[in-house]
Amino acid sequence: MSGEGKKVIFSGVQPSGKMTLGNYLGALKSWTELQHDFDCYFSMVNMHAITVPQDPEVLRRQTIELLAQFIACGIDPDLNTIFIQSHVPQHAELNWVLSTMTYMGELSRMTQYKDKSKKSEANLNAGLFTYPVLMASDILLYKADVVPVGDDQKQHMELARDLAERFNNRFSDTFVVPEGYYPKGTSRVMSLQEPLKKMSKSDSNENGYILLAESADSTAKKIKKAVTDSVGVVNYSDEQPGLRNLINIYSALTDQTVEQIVDMYEGKGYGAFKKEMAEAVVESLRPMREQYNYLLDNRDYLESIYVKGAQKAEKRAKETLDAVYDKIGFVKRNY
Ligand code: AMP
Ligand code: TRP
């Protein structure tokens, strides 16, 4: 528990591209709902982002853009600690300690590693392999109780829990064993073009994803082009994965239940459904896009947030790392 007696949340997003509707509905939206009841640490995880090659200038710019997106989505910088991962050196330090307690076998079973390594077989780097250990370090450093993420992170969460327990058993009670928190319905937003694949900003087909900062026009066009099926009835079923995904998105953005939406379109075709859904999506994303553009013109304000965030984060991270170093037998530095 934190000083204020609230439970602690940690979560992060990589500044490796623009944020998609998948990021928002899978992660950011639940952050905005949880921020009032928890002591939250939200990070732009640039150290994770370099496990695949990045252009340095683009990475720098995208890190700031990601901060603007966090705030535009409704993450209140006065309530939460928002910081850049590389500003808190304890992440890399704990990563080393935990990597000596992680088995090669555990890491080679990770599906995200298997997928990403297939894409860049020629130049596989060790960081891509040990990525989940850094993620566990992020979470355990803050003694987070809860980690709101999309369900593509479930396996990584299991490792974080296992490492917390392993360390606590080998030494003594130090880490909190964190729980993953996965939003209902949208913990996996699917591609609009291939509804059996998750929506991803690295998709080579731009029609598969919607960006939060995308224009109204382009958002509506992508929804109209979304793949459905030949059944022709607005139903929520496994046999209609394209439609099910659209209904999930519609439901999450308008706070209507899946049943209400299915009822609304009884006897109507996909055309009517997509037209109204596109309007609803555009309207709910509009304020975020406007706020995002406004914030990007206020760099000093953004800087003041990540400076304050790193100072607060480092204080908590240092307490945990000092305890870890003590328990594993590192000589205390008394200077
Ligand atoms: P990333 O962009 O990979 O750093 O992911 C940031 C957060 O967004 C993580 O919590 C992911 O689980 C979540 N996320 C990314 N893509 C999706 C998706 N298509 N559906 C649901 N959640 C997602
Ligand atoms: N691995 C996460 C992703 O790709 C990002 C991440 C890094 C993260 N560290 C984290 C998420 C700690 C939650 C907690 O989506």
C-alpha cells in the first residue's frame, strides 16, 4: 500500500508508434476509471521500445506524443505519477537482479517473443528475449497491486507474479504479488481487416487499425471498410468475429451493453449499423484528438509533468531497490 493508504497501480505503453483504439480500450480507458481509487504510476516505457530498432529522433518525439495522448485520454497529471521509464535508473538495476532469477525456459515460452522474433530472425537481440523481465521489474519496483493491461500481456503478468513469489521465498517478503486487470469485452480489440488478429499499430494494412489522433473522415472510412460476413444479421456470436469486434468497440465507447446494441439493430442491415457506429466512434474520439493537438503545442507543460513524475517515481523505486540490494547481500553504499 502507498503512503495515502490506497492500493498501487502500475502500467506502461511503449512509445513505438501512435496509440490505437486497441491501446485505448484495452488499457488507457481502464486507467481513467481506476485513477480515482488507486495510487497510479503510468510510464512511457522507452526502454522496452528499443528492443526493436527505433529511429532516435522519432523515438524522442513519440515519447512526448504518448504523454500528450495519456493526458488527452483523461489521465489526470495531478492525480497520477506519469514518467519516462529511462528517467528512473532503478528499472534497469532491478532488471539485472531479476534476470539472474529467471529461467531461460520461462522466457522461451513467451508468445510475444516467438511472434516478434519471427519478424526479425536475422538480428535477434537479447533484449527482446529478456523484455518480460524488465516488465516485471517495472511492476515490482512500485509494489503494484494491480496492473491494467490488454490480455496480450497475460503471460508477462504471470512471470511478474512468479518472480515476486520466487524472490520472496528465496529471501524474505519484499515484493507484492501483482494482479492483472483486463477490461471486459475489449481486453483484445481485433483488426478491422482480419478480425482474428489483434489490432496493432505495426500492422502493414492501415485499414486494420484506428489511431486516436486520426481524422474523423478517415476513422469513418475505416469502419465502413471493416470486414464483416455474409450472415447479414447484427448478432454477437463467435461465427461473426468481425461484427463481434465492432459491437465490442461500439459498446465500450458509448457505455451501452452488447444486448442493447444488438436490440437496436434488430431487422436492420450492416450498412445502418456501421454508419451509426462510425458516428459514435468519431464523436467519442473527437475531444481526445482536439486535446491532444492542443497539448502538443504546450511543450513546457508536458515537460513539467514528466519531470515531476520521475522525481516521485524514483523515490518509491529507490526504497524498493535498496531493500532488494540489502537482501541479496550487496554491500551498502554509505556515501
Ligand atoms: P503497447 O502498445 O504494445 O505498448 O501496448 C500498450 C497497452 O495496450 C498494453 O496494455 C496492451 O495490452 C494494450 N493493447 C495493445 N493492443 C491492444 C489491442 N488490440 N486490444 C487490447 N489491448 C491492447
Ligand atoms: N509490455 C507492455 C506492452 O507491450 C508494455 C509494458 C512495459 C507494461 N512494462 C509494463 C505494461 C508494465 C504494464 C506494466 O503492452
